[in-house]
Amino acid sequence: MQWLPIESSDGDVIDCVPVDISNQPVDRPLIKNHDIQKMSRNSFNTKKSITQSWQLDGSCPYGTIAVKRTTQEEIVRAHSINNFGINSVQKSSFQATSKSELNTVTTSNGFRQYATVKVDEGEYYGAVATMSIWAPNVRPGESSGSQVWVVGGSASDLNVIVAGWHVLPELYGDNKTRFYTYWTTDSLGSTGCFNLLCTGFVQTNNKFALGAPFTHLSNLDGLQSEFDVIIYKGHKDGWFLQLDDFILGYWPFSLFTSLKNNPASRIEWGGIVVNSQIDGKQSTTT
């Protein structure tokens, strides 16, 4: 059975896709003989209620997942930027030794800044972050975001799972604040991608769409809009992603090397800004 697409007033198109591994952008060898796991509520309960813009125009029925339709332009942009705003900044962050960092990486067309807090002296089976949702002023060539990183391995074997929000016109073609995920298994080299743009994340939830914008934003000195994002290691299936009360899906263990059989060795919370310094000035991406 096919469902009509939901044409969101913000310009996105959401497809309600049956929950089936053959309908998801996954590489068969990486998850050979993999069956989608049934989702159950866990002990991480929250009381917040957030929405995405497309939900104002419709909903996906039970038994389907909400998938933001990828445009041809986004595919072209995704190939050109790959892990835009994450790669060099994140590598520098992983090499840092202190528990909190505020650092700048200078590039030929501006700079990248990150501010993080981390723990790296144990074994970690999950991470929780509460994030306020903002709409920073991002110009062409820039990005801004807030996220949590779950990290395992080291050097070329670095496994990373990321979730949070960002404003990234180089990928989406607009300045909307969107929920996003990212993953890699080789130190942010050739593997991994944002959202569902490649092999990896197996979505199981019909309430939220990866890469879709939020409806409500926080106001300075006013009402705050926030959400909890939770990443945790399952017993046998993979690393699960939860947004407030909803389990969105998981990254199968078969995708990873270090994070396949081991807990994470590092958790980081923080933000990244890519600033082009147009006219030599600091923009308000933060």
C-alpha cells in the first residue's frame, strides 16, 4: 500500500514509507540477514512535547516511517560537503586533553569553532543531552549546531555517532533549524553521512523525520523550546536513538568496528560553528 506524500508548508516533502529494510537506504552487505527490531519503551522518559513543521500538514500511519524526501540538489550538495562542519573540527576535538574545550580551527575561507565538554575515563553505554532549539543567523558557507557525540576507537578506527540540531544551508539550501544525525567508522573519513543519505541508520518511528525542521524555537529571555536526545547501546541490535519519549531507530552493530562489541570510550556535548567571516567580520552563527 502507498500513502500520499505530505507536502509541508515549509517546502519539505515527507514520504510515509512502510517499515521494511528494503525501503531504507542501507548497504546490504553491511547488514546482511538483518531484521528490523521491534521498538519498545525504555527507562528514559521525558515530559516535553516538540513538533516538526511537517506535522502541521499531516501524519504518517502506524507501520510506516516518516522520511524526508531528498532532492536532487541535496544529493549534489551532500557529495560536495560530505561531513561539512564536522570533519576537521571533530578531529581536533578528539585530540584535545582537557575536559572542556573552546577552540578555533582556521581555514582558507574563515574558521570553525567548537565548544565541548567531555568524559573519557571509563566505559559508556549511552548519553543524554537536553538541547534548547535556536535559529542562529547563518550565511552562505556557514553552519551552526548543537549535538552530542558517542565515540569509540582511535586514530583511523574512530567510530562516531552524532545527534542534535543544526542550521546547514550548504546541505538543505535554507536556514531552518533541523534535527539531524551523523555517523562514521573511520575517523570521519570515507564512511558515514547525515540522516538517511547513505547506509546506516535504520528508522522505525513514524512521528519524526531525520533532517526535518522544528516548529518552535527558543526566545531570548522568553519561552524556551528544548528536547532530550538519547543514544544508548542495545543488548544485541545496535545503538539506539531516542528523541524525548520516542525511539526513532538504531544504528546496527554491523556498521561499526570499535562500537560493535564495545561500549563508547568518550562522550562529548557541545556545539560547532563554521564562520566564513564575510568582510572580515564575525557573523552571528553562534
